[in-house]
Amino acid sequence: MTKPLTVLKSVGPKLVPFFKTCTIFFVLFADTPATETSAPWFFCIVKCLPIISLILFVLLNGMNITEYYRYSRRILIGLIFSCLGDACLVWAKKYFEVGIACFAIAQICYSRAFGWKPFNPYAGAVVFGLGFLVYSFLSTALHGIMLYMVAAYITVICTMAWRAVARVQFFGDLVIKWTKLSGCFGALAFVISDVTLAIDRFKFPIPYAHPIIMVTYYAAQFGIALSVVDSQVDELIDSSKRAQKEKELVETMENKDTKNGHVQNESDSSQSDISMNEPSTPKTLIQRCIPVK
């Protein structure tokens, strides 16, 4: 596992564009949500630049079609759909539903990247329980198609958060990989950002909602994007472990078959010895001569 300090030295320069574009966004629009800006196209470009920087970071970290880059590919696709969702939410009056759909696809991509092992159903029960409470709180202010879209989105983002948390085995691993912690931090920050946005939009205004939403959102995407570091090594190690388990299983089956073959041969040999040692009485001679039907 690569040490965080080593990673900081190697990937730090690749993250400079992200921090610069975040700074530009907050300098220009820290107190100005999209609904209040007089230049929506400029707002959209500046808002999307940090996510575009993270897309470039993932690409610079390495990308191809082999299985070793499967994690990076799924994170990359999630970032692309997140960027599309950001653009749609700038014109939320017309494209809010489309924005939700884009972010839902992003959450599905992140969930697939995080994987399903270890399963950890207890973490899932806690996350989905909290998600149900949030939906129950919001449902009184939802109408029409939003009732179903918000329910679906809460389901996918809870799945994403569950899978991110499940990867971090606090009581199983002697050394928890910092990349897993980074992905877990990003997932939880994403949940905070979206819950804040939903309450502010559907229930009641939250003071300083816009900076809270954007700070947690950029932090979320940063944490998830940073988790691609060493992901190729992780895939290689997992592939080697699977191959080793398959080899051990095949050897076990072969040994079992060989053992069963020896037992069967010994049984046949013993039965033959017993038959040869039986006294040749008239009855046994007749039984040996008459074929069995």
C-alpha cells in the first residue's frame, strides 16, 4: 500500500487544477446560487470546472479497457454524469428531473466501483434506515413524479453510501487502506450535500445552504476521485487471490477424487480377496457359474 505522503508528492500536482477551480468558484459564487445569477452559462462553466479537473485527474492516473482499470472506469463515468447533472441543476426550473437522473446514474456507477464484497448487511440496514427517515421527512412536501424520483434517488445514494462504508472494515483489517477511507469520506459527504439540498428545496430554507451544499459536494467528488489511486494494484491483488483460491479448490477436488479412487480400489481388492477365500461349496460354485440378471 502506497503511503499517503508518497501519494501526496506524486498526485499532488495533478490535483492543483481542482483546488484552483474550486477557489475560483467560491470567490465568484460563494453567496450566489444558480437561481440568482445573471449569467447562468458562466456560472455553469465555473461550477463544472472542478469536476472536469477531477475527470482529468482520473484519466492521468491511468486508464485502459483491462479489468485492472475497472474501478477507475466506473469512477470516471460517475464523474461525467455528475458533471452533466451539475449543468442541469443550473437551470433547475426546466431540468431538475434530468439532473436527478444524471446524479442517480453517477451513484450507480460509484456503487458498482465500490463492489459488493464484503457485503456487511448491518451497515446497509443502518444506512437504509436513515434513508427511510429522510424520505419520510421529505415526502410531505413532495408531489407528483417527485414522490417517486426522490424515493428512487434516495435508494441509489443509500446503496452507494452503504457500499463505500462496507469496504472499510474497521474491525477486520489490521491496516485500513487510506483509499478506502477516502471513498467512504466522499460517499458520506455526498449524502450530506444532497440531504441539505433536498431539505432546502422541498421543506424550508437553510441558512448558508448554497456554500454548505457546494463545499460538501466538491469534497465528496474529491474523496471519491482520489480513491482511484492504487486501484489497479488492488484489482491485480484481488485477481491473484481469486486465481489462488481457484487453484486450491481444483487441487482439493483432485486430491479428493484421488483419495476416493484409492478407497474404491481397496474396496474392490478386499471384495475380490473375500470371494477368492470363500470355501468352494456346491452352492457357491453354482452362484459363480450362473450370471446375475
